[in-house]
Amino acid sequence: MKDFSDLKVVNIGLESFAQDLVKQGVPAIQVKWSPPAAVPSAALDRITASQDVIDIANRKVIDIIQAGAPVLLGLDIALKVIPGMHSKLILHAGPPITWERMCGPMRGAIMGALIYEGLAPDADAAEALAASGEIEYSPCHEHNAVGPMAGIISASMPVFIVQNESSGNYAYCTQNEGLGKVLRYGAFSPEVVSKLKWMQDSLYPILDKAIRSLGKIDLKSLIAQALHMGDEVHNRNRAGTSLLIRQLAPAILRTSDSMEESAKALEFINGNDHFFLNLSMPAAKCILDAAAGIEHSSILTCMARNGTDFGIRLSGTGNEWFTGKALVPDALYFPGYTKDDANPDIGDSAITESVGWGGFAIAAAPAIVQFVGGNAADALSYTQQMYEISASEHQNYQIPALDFRGTPLGIDVVKVINNNLTPFIDTGVAHKNPGIGQVGAGVVSAPIEPFIKAFEKFAHIL
Amino acid sequence: MKDFSDLKVVNIGLESFAQDLVKQGVPAIQVKWSPPAAVPSAALDRITASQDVIDIANRKVIDIIQAGAPVLLGLDIALKVIPGMHSKLILHAGPPITWERMCGPMRGAIMGALIYEGLAPDADAAEALAASGEIEYSPCHEHNAVGPMAGIISASMPVFIVQNESSGNYAYCTQNEGLGKVLRYGAFSPEVVSKLKWMQDSLYPILDKAIRSLGKIDLKSLIAQALHMGDEVHNRNRAGTSLLIRQLAPAILRTSDSMEESAKALEFINGNDHFFLNLSMPAAKCILDAAAGIEHSSILTCMARNGTDFGIRLSGTGNEWFTGKALVPDALYFPGYTKDDANPDIGDSAITESVGWGGFAIAAAPAIVQFVGGNAADALSYTQQMYEISASEHQNYQIPALDFRGTPLGIDVVKVINNNLTPFIDTGVAHKNPGIGQVGAGVVSAPIEPFIKAFEKFAHIL
């Protein structure tokens, strides 16, 4: 069937004008267009005048991201491998934040971590210690690490070791705990802590031995495959988890000391479709860290939320954070919960969007849009919008439903401002109070504020 | 963005008429339409007059197919479980055929099976024995079994035992051999036979023990998930194979006698993304066998090819085969091969299309269309066409890219004739000579001839 359109008027801007035309029988086409976000015109002018320099810098960043080759090398204890880690340091998701300003689920997760570390016997003691000034807090992102949701990493926790083979740098992330009562959503009951202990005593050595026996696991290949299999490797990781198990299982058989413990480890991973998230995140992190600090580049190297603030960093502005208020996601809430229970957006998992997966690749995972009442066409549309704020397209990560078009590559703050369109992010939703856990999953658009601040600073130092 | 079409002419039939209008500046829309296939008008009249009776019968068949609940129970040796199996019987793909009319790859696979069974020492002796009259040949389909490509099952081969829990009936299929030199594509060299021996001596007992320790594996769930993960469970089975490994791996750990043999078994499955095909096929077979023999139903219970003939069976005409010449698929050929090397369409794997997967669900697996130069829109279009010849839509097997619309359910021979549109089938392509193997993979439309014959017989006995 062919479809002939007889288009007479192209309308840009106010949709009501097109609607009026249509009422009068004149065919019209509506083009989505918004004025740039509210930034000083001097900053806009500086950027425009330097666009050639920016383009050259961005080309460098694009090439570095394109070349990123994350591999999983094994696991080790955080204290031994994470730069700057010490026994009184707690790493957390998002930009820097003090205990006083932390949201409920982050506080809950820190209390759980202090109990897990043996630094506090119970929740009250943990809360007192956490607030005492004895504990140092620092973003995962400032220690080559990332963490989903509260993103808490303490000294004794085992972490995956992921390396970007093209640049040699490393990224670290804990093992995913599964769903239900888990630390990353702010729960800290004895069952939460005892699961973390089992992950340290049993799961970690089994996985480490298996992975080291294989030499490495190619995460670039697994993620590229997962995007062909309905995952966007943020809120949907069923394919990634499955493909990981395929590689791990024979190696676990060959290296295990206890068949029963190994079977339990495999069952745990099989029971947790999000297990692969804690590998897609450090994969994204080490790809983007390699692209940080390129002078004059307007491309983001991370987006991260601590549940209070939403923060971003640009390649051209180095390690500086630009923050704004974290928003509450649109979500499908679990029975008994509503948006009133929800904590604002939290976690380092937006590192997946930062590299072009997650919400940017949601066309590869329409099931996620279904969650919040959308359909497959909406999923295509979200991804297509994200190309508008991206510098390029990846050659290896592809979206089947868009004829295997490459995923958006390199979020360009200039394009975000010019289009007044912020990144689209898939996410889990934590209860706003400590000790409860997950209440839903959904989607959220990043706030514009951090992008305006970053744009202004970037223009200023050009 | 909105899109207003100003359509003036709807043209049905010859596309050139619409093209002429367009050339003259008159907007026109072309509706695909073909006259019914060439069947006697008396048959058409009989069907029209009995449509109410047919609809009631088809409703029964739809309900049976909808309720189908295939589970994997374990494995056993063909001789012990396949009805009618004996040491001089060879089961083959497709409708009945004599040795004289068999194509090259089927002959090659039979020669390999006779060597594997110890009935012949070498290829020459096997060929002589195969042609001697001492060996009995019968379709897998007539023994509750199915086989991909040549589909050869001999007495000593281990077979998966799949049960349709809603009807209690069973279906059987061999273990998938992987790619390269394999029996099902007509290869019969010593390496082919020795791999079959390893599958009998090592792979089979490991899998059987693991599956039986689990009680059962729910194939309905695995197939529904795989369709959400880029598989159509005919030519693409990466997700199905991955999900199967996830379930099997812990059970293998718990039941294995030899870790090294078990690791090899898991590596073999991990190295063969088609492993799950030999489970999706008996799953489809047991679902459709339960729907056979419903008087007055015009719905197909199988399509199958022996490499010479393409055969179908209808529910309302029981076990009778209606056949036509098998066609050569459009394919992507391996380096060094062309369509001239290709054998006509072969294998029982079209049982997946018969139940609404494979080519009918190709919108779930656009990577397959890419093989033969198509794109994601083509994949959607192929599936959408298949709804035109199907009686209903499945509630559990869904296609994400069509907003999780159910897969087409129940191929209706009346609709095939009225639309003059035959089923679309994904397939592997075998070399036409025995002993060589696979030369490509592609797609093919079923020939109309078997459908015309079935329609006429169905009308005759109404």
C-alpha cells in the first residue's frame, strides 16, 4: 500500500496555528520546535563564535567513546582496588552531598553499610555514626566507580573490575543484589545485610575465579547483543544477564570448589534479571571516563543523581559538577504505593544514558515504555528525540527497530540548550523513607538546570 | 509532528492504474488485492455455504492451540519412546517419500544415520543399504516427532520429550548438532558421526538428568520470552538458547558426575545459538497435534518439506497430506555458494510457522530480514500479511514491535485461497548434493499447490 501526502503548510512552533489551518481545510504539518533554554545571550554568542573549535574537540571525544572497549576482568574487595578507598569512607551515587542533605534511601543504605562493615551494631547506632562526622562521604564517580540507586560502596564490598581496553582505565561496581529488600533502595534490615555477607563470602569468590579462568569477558559484545535482544541495559537486563550466564556457567563448573554453592550462585543470578546492570554501568563509566577532560568539548561524561541533586559533568569542564533539583519519575508503582511515596530520581545508573543506552536506546526495549502506559511508537519517538541532542551515532551498539541504526553517542550540552530538550532516563524508584526499598520503575526527563549551569560555565571558559 | 494525507482515489488491484493516476497529479492509494487462487467455483461455493459450520470448528481449533502448554520433561532414546520406532526405520522430514525421490541432503543424512547405527561401515555400503528396500522410511510427523532440515531420526538417537500439558500428548525431537558439518544438512563424514556419538554418550545423559531434576522446563514461557528478545524461534534462537542455559546450568551442577564433561556440554550449547530450535519445534508440534482431526476445521496442523515436496495437513482432513513442489529459498549464501547449489526448501521446522512463530513472527526478529536485504519495516509487513491468512491471534506469544500484539494463530486454508497469499517461512538452506551441508539461510513463501489441493478436498468432504 502506498500513501500519498499532499502537504501544503509547514508550521513551526505554536501548534494551535496549524490546528486553525486544519479546521479551515488547509493541510498543514506541525514541526516540534522550542526556543532555546534560558541562557544568557552572551553565552550563546560565545558558543556560536567558537563552534569550529568545539566541533574539533567533540570529534576527539566521539572517537574515544566510539573506541571504548569494556571488558570484565574479575572482582576484588573495594578497599584493595578502588583508588582512595578506606575503612571510614562511604562512596555514594550522584554528585557530592553531605549527610544532612541526603535523601531517605541514601541514608538507609549508608546505615546498612555501616552495620555490614561492623562499624555499628544496629540502625540507631548506625544513624548516629553516619551523622557524627567520623564517616567520610564521596561520590562513586570521583573514585572510578558507579553504583545503582543509593550507590553505596563500603570498604569490604566486593566489586567488579571492568577495564576499557582502548584507554587502559578501570571502573568498579558492586554485585547486583536482586529485587525486594536491598541496600541500594535504602533497606537495611538483617536479611539485607546477611545477603550482602553471602555475596561477599560465596558469590564473589565463585564469580572471580570463573571470570579469571576465562581471562576476560567482552562486555562490548554482550551489550551490543543485548540491545538486539530487547534490553536497553538500564531498566531491562534480561538478555545481558542471560548472555553472561552462558559464558560464566562452564567456567564456574571448571573452577568451583563446591558444586552446591556454585549452583546457588547461578540460581541467584538466574533469579535476578538486573544482575547485568552492575556490569553495563561500569562499562559505560570506563568508556566515558576515557573521554573526560578534552578541552573545548561540550559533550557530557556523566549524569548522576544522589536522590536530592541531579548532577552532570562535561568533558570540557573536567571534574566540575553542575547540579539541579532531582525530579520524581513517572512510574508504575507497586501495589500499595503512589507517587507520594517516591523519592526523587537517584543513582549512578544514568551513566548508561550518558553513553547512549538506557532511555536513549529505549526503542530497543519497548516493554519499558509499556510500563508507564506508552507503546512501541513512543519508544521509537523517545530514542529519535535523543538523536537531536547527541553528537553522533555509535557504530557497534544498534537498535533493531530503527533498522539497526547506531545508538545516540555523546550528549552535547549545546544541543540540549538549543533544543531545550533534556535527556530521557529509565529508572527504578525508591521509597523516600529509609529502610523500605523499591516502590516502582519508570522514566524521567533530566532537569534543565544543570545543563544551563554547565553551558554557562563552558561558554565562560571557551 | 502530524501528517495530513489528502487521499482522493482508492485503487484496488493492478498497481499500474494507480501509478498512472499519480503521474497525472491525482493522489491515489494502492490496496494490495489479488483474485482468489485458482480453485473450482463449486468448491468456493461449498465453502461459502458452510462458513458457519467451519467457523464453529475453527473456534474449537483456535481454543486448543491457544491452550497449548508445551513442557520439556527429559530425553530418552528414540527406540524406547517414539511410537512405532524400530531398528530398521528411519524417520525423515516432510511428507512421505521414497528413497528414489529423495533429495541429496536427505539421502546424505540417511547414509550418515545408517553408519551411526552401525548398519553400514561406510558411505557406499550405506547408500546401497538405503536403496535396498531393507530400510523403512516414514515421516517424523507420523510418529509424534519433528526434525529440522533432513529431519533424520534413527533408533539409537536420543530425543527430547516434550509434552503438551493441556492435552497430554507428546512430541519428540533430536538434540541440535550446531552448525558446520552436520547430519541434518546432509553431511555424513566421520566427524559428523562422531559428534552424534558424543551427543548420545555424554550430552544426552547430562541434559536428561538435569531436566528431570527440575521436574520440567516450561517451554511456553521460554518461547514467549524469546519472542520479546529478538527471536522468532525458527531461524533465530539466541534468546531461547540463552534462557534454556540459565535454567539448565544450576541443575547440571547439582546432578553431574563429571564436571569436565558437564562444562563441555554447556560450552557446546553456548556455542550453538540454534540449540533451542530443537525445542521450539516439538513445542509447536505437540500444540498442533492436539488440534488435529476436528471435523470441518479449515486450519492447518502442519507444514513440512522433505526437500522434494512441500506438504500440509488440515485439522478437518485428518492425517492426509496435500503436497506440491518444494521451492528454492531466497537466501544469503555462504562464500563460494550460489542459489544454483541450493536444495529446495527442506525440513519440519515450518512447524514453527504453522503455529504462528518463525516467518509469521518475523517482526519480532528483524535481524533475519536483514539477511536477505530487507529492513525492519519489511519484517513488520511480512508479519502483518500473515494475520490476513490466520484465524486469530495468540494471547501469550507477543511481538514487541507491534505493540505486543499476539502472534498470528491458526493458518486458515480458506483465507490462504481467498487472499491467494501463502505462508512466509524462514529457513536454512542445504546444498543439493549429499555430504556437503549448509550453504545459506533465508526466506521462502510456501507454494500454492498444496493449499489448492487441501481446499478442494476440504470442500469436497464438507
